[in-house]
Amino acid sequence: MPSATPARPALLGGAPLRTTPFPKHTTMMGDEEKRLVLDVIDDGELSGFSGRVGDRFLGGRMVKALEAEVCKYFGTAFAISFNSATSALHAMVAAAGIGPGDEVITSPFSMAASASAVLMHNAVPVFADIDPATYCLDVASVERAITPRTRAIMAVNLYGHPAALDRLRALADARGLFLFEDNAQSAGATLAGKLTGTWGHAAALSLNYHKAIQCGEGGLVITDDPTLALHCQLIRNHGEVVLGDLPDADVPSHLGWNYRLSEVNAAVAVAQMAKLDPLIAIRRRLAERLTALLSGINGVTPAVPAPGCTHSYYLYPIQLDPERLGLSRATIVKALAAEGFPVNAGYVKPIYWLPMYQRKAAYPKQCPFTCGHYTGDVSYAKGLCPVTEDLHMRTLIIVDICKYPNTMADVEQFAEAFGRVLGHREALRAAGHV
Ligand SMILES: Cc1ncc(COP(=O)(O)O)c(C=O)c1O
């Protein structure tokens, strides 16, 4: 943080620190992606899937190449590609046999799909609060939320930070539950040297445009469990059609979807896998610099990985203490935007605030809440998860600057803007910006 008296903030009429727009998020898309996509196009077969028993039931050569690369990276026995992480999340829930009458405990501080996946199979999401140090599920809160109806915990590794996966796995094992990981945001992060995505019985990954690597839209389930893997494969590709023809008569009945990834998307993703570690290394370098620049400011908590964790910095969260800073979050966000640095006030709304939860109506006739199978009375009352609500409403800002092709200079300029705003708190307050 620069110590000299910072120049007048743009919100008070000074020149904005930055006027050039930020570059697009590009994930090093290049020649290798083009080569593999052209190869698919020259071949003409843009999807290798067929909904019949046989090799093509599991997809084409790029889909298989991607799954092999992902198994190698994560060290898992199986990777099953999907056309999004949302379909991968749904498949995990369905593959575990979770359905009407069951509950799955998850985080309210996530993209809606972590919980929607549970509703998609007519089970009920139960929200536990989060740990403000990691933004991920608080283990004690999860424990309190367990009921006789609980079948699984869906941990979300948020912003690139691992949830307390070691303790959640121990809890899940002790109570006979599945532990799933929504690892859409956190590929490459580790806890105790072990990658996120490999602590649970299964995990979902995302390859949508915004993620560390991408193929436009895409996702995967990774698991070591052959039964979960087989069920995911059936759910991905119209499983109901092939069940009668499978050699193993013990496979339970399964409705399948078309959750297949195209060969074009898979080709891009194959090339992107080689860039995952280099892209995360860039994020780490930039994020660690930002942490150093923000450390020591009274009232500001930068993103510091919990002991034993490495962060992959999908986003960079900063907690503000508005009382200590003498400025509200809204003023800080407005002043940073005026300097040319748009940041998010809070993250997404706590999921249970969404009207669907407030009305308890995901489907007509209010299923799954009143379908007759469900004997619980889940609460989505405002105030349910106070830590989540306070972070969202009052104290958290989200910064998206630590990603390629942004540079160290961008990060340093952001920190300078932050210093400029905080260095003029009295003047901002005097001008009515409280
Ligand atoms: C935590 C989390 N879960 C799930 C998803 C859904 O991913 P997809 O867009 O690949 O379906 C996202 C996407 O942003 C996410 O951030």
C-alpha cells in the first residue's frame, strides 16, 4: 500500500486512476485448441455418442481423451464428462440414488446449481452456514443440520478455496452419508497436499467460459467409485434405453438425460487441460501480491488460505469492517468503480432467499416439499445463516483481477486505487459519502 498522500479520489473529482478497459478472460486459447478442433471438423463426426450398448455409448475419441487427461490430473479412477457442471451435479445426486424424501446439506453461498441439482432429483436442499475465514461450509453447522432424512453433504469449494473436506469426509463417513464436492470453481486447489475434488465420494468440475480453463460449456464428474461412475454414464446418455441390454442385471433402473459433451467442446478442453496449472500459477502470483499489498490495513481482511490449504483464486474475496474503516461498503465500491475498478458488493444472494425457496415451490404442486414422501419441514427463513447473510449484505467485496491476461501492474494499480479511497475517508465522509 503506497504511504505518500494519495491523489484525490475520482469520486471527489480527481482523475480516475484507470481509464483503459480490462482485457477479456482468454485462458491462453491458442494453436493447440485450433488444431484439435479442426481435426474434429475435418473428421466430420462432431459427437461420438450413441444411445446403444457398445463402445460409442461412452462417447467419441475427444470425450475419451478428455476423460483420460482429467483422470491423470486428479488421480481418480473415473472421469465422466458432461455438457455442464450443472448436469454433472445432477448426475452425482441421481447416481447416489438420492430422491424424494431425502435431504442434502449444502452451502447457501454458492451459485444456485449446487442446490438446484438436489431439487432436480426431487430431494430437498438443507442449508448450513459458512465459515467466514474460508467462505465454505462450517462443519459444526453441517452437523447440526443432519436429520434422519440426510443422505449427503454437497460441499462447495468456493472462489478457489477448499472446504473443510477432511472434517466433512470424516463426518460423512461416521454418519453413513455421501460427501459430494461442487468443485466448479476450485480445480487445482489443495488441502493437506490432496486436490479438491478427490476428498468426496464424487466431485463436479466446470468448464464454462468463466472458469480457470474452459471449453465454452462443459463439466465432469470425477470419482473412484465404479458404481457411481457407471450410474453417471447411464444418466448422461439415455440410460433407460440400454439397461435391459447391460450384462450386469443388478444395475438399478435409471432414467437418463442427454447430458453429452460434443467432440468440439471436448477437443478444446483436452488442449486446455495442459494450461490449468500455468493459469493457476499466474492467479496465485497475482493474488499473493494483492494479499501482500492489502495486509496490515486495519479493517481489511484479504484472501488468506486456511492452514494446510492452497488457493486457486477463481475470485479474490476481501472482507471489509465498515465500522473500523469509517466507510460503508457501498461507498468503497462506488469509489473504486469511479477509479476504473468495478468490484462486486457481496456475492450471489444466499440461495434460500431466492423466491423458489421462499415459496417452497420448485415444481408445480410444490414438489418436492409436499409430495408425500417428504416428512421434514425444512426452513428457508431469512436469518437462517447469519454469517452468509452478513457477508453478502455488509462486509464482502469480490475482486476479479487476479486472472490471466491481467498483470502484476493491474493488481498494483488496484491496490493503489484502494489506498487512494481509504486515504481520503474524511474527505469522502465530509462530501456525504458515508
Ligand atoms: C460453484 C458453482 N457450481 C456450479 C456451477 C455451474 O457450472 P456450469 O455453468 O458449468 O453448469 C457454477 C458456475 O458458475 C459454480 O460457480
